[in-house]
Amino acid sequence: MLRYIARRVILTVPMLIGMTICLFVVFQFTPGNPAEIALGEIATRETIEQLSSAWGIDDPLYIQIPRFIFNAVQGDFGLSFMTQRPVADDIARTFPNTMLLALSGLVVATLIGLPLGVLAATKQGTIVDTISMVIALLGMSVPVFVTAMLFIYVFAFRLGWFPVAGEPGLRSLVLPAVALGLPSAAEVARMTRSSMLDQLSQDYLRTARAKGLRPAQVVYGHAFRNALIPIVTLLGLRLGHLLAGTVVVETIFSWPGLGSLILDAVLFRDYPLIRGGVLFIALVFVAVNLLVDVLYGLIDPRIRYA
Amino acid sequence: MDARLQAINDFLGRRIDRREFMAKAAALGIVIPASGAFGGVARSARAQDAPVAGGRIVIATKESPNSMDNHVDSAPASGVIYDNIYDQLAVIHPDGSINPGLAASWENIEPTRWRLTLRQGVTWHNGDPFTANDLKYHFDRIFDPDDPGRPAGLLAPYQSNEVVDDYTFDIITKTPYPLLINDLTPRWQSISSNQTQIEAVGVTAYGEHPIGTGPFKFKSWEIGGSLILEANDDYWDGRPFLDEVEFRAIPEDSSRLLALESGEVDFIYVVPRFEVPRLQDDDNYRVLEAVTFVTSYITINCQTPPLNDLNVRQAIGYAIKKEDIIAVAFEGQALVADQLIAPGVSGYNADLETAWPYDPEQAMALLEESGWVVGGDGIREKDGAKLTADFHFSVGSRWPDGVAEIIQNNLRDIGFDLVLMERESSVISAELPEGLIPLNGGATGLGTGNFGQLNFEHFHSTGGRSYCFLWTVDPEAQAELDAIVEAATVEFDEAKRLELWGQVQEFNRAQALKIPMYHPKELAATTTEVHDTYLHPGEYLRMKKVWVSPE
């Protein structure tokens, strides 16, 4: 297992270098000069060139790329064009907010989706099954921004249970976490139902019932545990999607996260911030997928990695 | 022009005073909003009450600032902070007049040298006295070739500076430049560099720990969250009434409005237009309006067929019904523009008749004169070519949803097929100087530019926003225009300068290079507990005179 993990970590390095090269190349072909955007249309050509030189964006790629990699391995991703703050600082400040939001959304998805899916599977073909899957369908179908605005209007504005936007504190986390987690809850419910149904039809469970195990022991002690593999895979993938997809929720709820920061960076052509943010999210993706693979081994002892 | 619009424009252009305007409004049936505003200044219903010191307000803005150092950031969201923690050398009032700020007076002692006499008794928030040496540090920092500041891009005529004594400072320009002081009034030219603080915290951290001379000083900032300013007790123009001002970013319009209505914030800056009537009918809130110095316009690229035909360019001007744009896309929250420069901005000439009236018959007559004949599909043709052009624009506060579609419909009525291309503004900005954009929806205003150079930027062949390429189809006409612009740029006699700028506007009218469209209104809303709130046509947001009812 440790050798497997080490191999995965080592393979991350060429992946990040490749992404870095791609980002630099893409920036070369993207219209819009960051210095010109920062200085405005009426800035003289001389001033634009001075700022471009100060930012190093007019250097050739064979100088820019090695310089960036050399600095990045030391933790220096450069200064943001927009704020002139270290990119690492901006990411360190915003990523925990995004991670907190994404994890909270995942918790919501799990707390709602898993029981719903198990219930639907154990009551297959009944009205409970139908209602559960309709709820799941609604959750997947309604766009997250609609849910978000509805939550704000009902629970924040009308009922006053939560702040509308922009207030610090964990109370501000509830509505965005639920809005973000609901579509994922629907997916988790459907996957759980499907996986559980597959397990519930297996011979070993018939044997377990024949041996006199209670239904709860059969469902939760055996079937559910074996159904977890695809569910864990889905949860891992969903965390990645949640991390990347928080920008809409962050904007509506004024949640100061990495998603909205990168969006602003793209509009501003803030190359250092875009690079730092994208590479960081890629790293997180890799880490999450590695964690999922390790969890497989814990859940199912038959799974071993070379 | 409609009599009511004429009356409104006359009032905003200061050709008639408020009393005369109110009389005309009553006669013409112009409804004055309950806020008492109709461009310029909004006064609270309780303005007659004496202001009360103390209290705090929470202001929700659309975006959060990136930095509090104007050397590094020129975003509007940061600008509202600069309005309150910094001062400018000169201050523009809503009527366009330039008044002393940190500079008590100024004089053009040589064609390329302006002498500023600084206000005495001003201190920075850290207690440092404000002197000419501070200005030297500030301008040297901005114009450092190794790290030019954002204000450098907006002060092209600047060449160097000189400290004469503690309270006398000279700015030397590259060429004679009569409007230097005008160019020093925008918030981007705020005097923001305190040497003591920069050396103490470092340049990078200064944006989070600024020191200014303004009515409020920085207290705390949770980046991405609340930014809190507190009153400067030693402000040279008197302590502000408020103890604290908190800025909070709520990007989503609906959320921002709900935050006001739930009581979480006291003031929202930028109100969705469709919400204005509802808020105006609600006695708990006060809507503030101000017609801005911004002018939205269409730039025509003369080198791109069929726009190289003057009759086609003129036809575009006559075909667009601006009143419909204002009524539908702006819900009445804008004013028809008759010139590229807005009333109150240097270069605006109230005596000119340079607007394109809505006259589709005239538009069609011009097209037929040029040989454009209506085809079977309703689109005009000539020599096998269709009368069509691409219109590039970015949707935003100055070109909201619907404007481009209305223009498209208007042009279709005269047989012109306008192809709409909605694109990101930075992409359009990159392509405009290359001549790749046939028609562009742009906007100009105090927040993005400066006064002195607006006419130069737009009409001189080397101007940063000309984009018309007139020289490609009529080099002699461009040379003639350049000569007028150059003469106006260095003319120190205000009357002569205004006359010359007037010639530029008339030239534009004759050549149809830029079609002025409208001046958008700026909208904000407060609770009725907030008083003497103030919307400036230059889009400043100054809290110096604001006060709140005691609890």
C-alpha cells in the first residue's frame, strides 16, 4: 500500500508540470493583456510596457516556465496582479472557506442521500421507493442557483433563521451547504439504491437470512458495507465537483471562497492567481482520489494494491 | 428632443436652475421622485433636521475591494474605499466645478509647469504632517518605471515633479496641458502613499494597512468579508458624523436587496432597476438617483465596409430610437445623450445641436442615396453585398440586457442587418486597436478616464480610444480633426477651448464617428434612518456628511 501511495505521489509531479506548461501556453493565446486591463484603455504604450516588464509577462516562455517552477517548488507562486498580494496567501485564505463549504455540502449529501437510498432499496417497488426517487430527481433537476435564492428568501428573509449574506460565523454556512449538497444528495441516493439492490439480491445474504440474522443486521451489517465501494467512489468524485462548482453558491451567498476568487482572476487575466488556483485544485483532486483508493482497501480487505 | 427631456437635460447641464426646472416640471408633468432627486444630489426627506454625531452604517456593495492601495488597484469596488480614506488634490463637485482639496490653490506658471499651493494643517492618519515631500514620494512611486502604478495610466501628460517648499509643489507636463487639475480629481489620483507606513509594513502589505488623509481611517479588513473604517477625529474639513462605516460585498443583486430589507445592511450601492418603483413606494426606504458623467456610445470603424460609407454611418445615428432604450432597457433610469461628453464634464458644450434625432425616414433616404436597395428579405443590398455589420458589446451596467436587441430592431426597420456579438470586455479591448471591431458599444466616464483627455482619447488619431480609423478613408479629414483636437488640448483660455471642443463635436456629428447614446443613472437605496446620503455623478461614494438617526 505504501509503495502504491508513493508511486501515485511521484506521478503527480509530471502531471503538475504538464498542467503548468499548458496554462502558460493557453495564456499566450488568450486575448487581453493583463497590464492593459489593469492600467485602462487610455494608458500610454510606454506605461503598459513598463508594467508588463515589471510583471514578467513579456518574457519568452522558455524563461517564464522554468522561473515559475523554480519558485513554485519553494512555495512562491508570485504576486497576484489584482491585489499584489502573494498568491499563496490568497489561496491559503480562501481555500479553507471553499473546502469547508464543499465538505459541508458533502456531509449534507451523505446525510440525506444515504438513508434515502437505503430506504428506497429496502422498500423497492413501494410508494416509499417512488417518493424517494422523485425527491432525488427533483434535487438533481433544480439548478443550484434557484435553490439558493429560494433558501435565502424563505429561511433568511421571511423566517429570519439565518443571515441573508455576508455575515461571518457558522450560521452563514447552513444555507449554502444545503443548497450545494442537495443535487449531490440526489445522486448519492440513486447510487445507494442501485448498489444496495445489487447486494440485496446476492446469495450470501440469502444465507445470512437463513442463518437467522435479523433484517437490520443483514441490511446494515452486510449489504450496506459491501455496497459502499461505488458510493465511496461517487462521494470522492462529488467532492471534486463540489470543490470546482462552489463559485455559484459562493457568489449568491457572498461566501469568500477560491471559486469566486479564480473567476475574478480569469476576468482580470490575473495569470499568477489563475495558475496558483488551478494547480492547487488539481493537487487537491489528486489527493482526494488517492484518499478514495486508500479507503477502498480499508472497506474491502480483498482489494490490495501492488 | 422631447420638451420634458430637454428640460431635464437643461437642468443637468446647469442651463436652468432648480427653481426654473421645478416650474417647468410642473407644467410638463415631469414626476419628481419622492427622494427629491433628479440627477446630481439626492437629499433626504429629513434634511432639515440637524445632523447627529455618532452611529455606524453598513454598506453593501456589489464587489469587494482587491486592495486599498490605488497604486495597485483601480477597480470600482476599491474606489469607494479610496473615496473615504484618501483625499485628492482637487475635488470635482456634482456640477462639474473643480474645487480645492489637498491643494488649496493652483496656478499655471509656465506652459508646462503647474504650481500647487498645498493646504496646511493636514495630517495623515498616523499623525505625519502632510507636506510637498509626500507628494513627491507619491508621484515618484506612481511613475517608477520599474513598477508603474495604476494612476500612471490615467495621467499621460505628467513628466516630472519638483518640491519648491513644504507647501508648494510643481508638476511638470510633457506638453502644455490646461486640464491637469481636472485630471487630478478622479479617485484614482487619490494621494495615497504614506512613506512612513510603506517603509514600516512593506509595499505588498500596504494595501491591507493603508494610511491616508481622508475623513475616515482604516480600522479592520476581513479580506472577502467586512471592511471597517472609523472616523478621523482630526480631519482637516471637520470630523465626519458617523463613528464607523462598514463595507460588505454582496455580489448577487437579489441577496443585496434582501439584506437591506431584512435590516442586515443600511445602504445598498447599486440597486436593480426593476426594484426601484417598489422601493420608492415603500416608506421604509429611500432611493437615491444620480445621472452619471458616463456616456454610453457606439464607435464606428470607418475602414470596415459598409461603414466606410458616410451615409451608412449617418443612417445608423438616425435609425436608433434612444428613448425606447431608456424606457425598456433602463426602465427610465437613464438620460438621452446629445454629445459624447456628459453635462458637467469639461468639454461639454450646451449650445451645440449635435444629437441625432430619431428619424428612420431620413436614415432610409441616406441609404437609398448611396444605392442600398431593399432586398427580398427586407435587408438592403448593393452590388451583391448585404447591408450588414457586426456589433460587439459586453453586457453590464452601461450596456444592460436589451439595449443591443433594441438597436438591432431599429436598424432592421431601415433594412440594416446588425449581427450581435456579446463578448468579454477585455477581449473587445484587445481587438479594438487592431481595427477588428466594426461596431462597438462603449462607455466613458469619470471612473474609467479623466476629464482633460476624453476628447483627445476619442478623436485624435493617436488617442487611446479613437478606434474609428477615419484616416484610412479620409486622411485629410482626420488631419483636420487632429489639428482641432491638438489646438484644444493646449488652449488655456476656457472659452476658446470650449469653442474648439465644440468644433470637435460638430466634426463628429458630420462624420458620424461615435454615436452618443445615453447617460445611465446610478442607483442606491438606504433605510430612512440614514440621512444626507449623496450620489455623485462621478460615481463617488463619500460618507463624510452622512449621519444616522439615534437609536
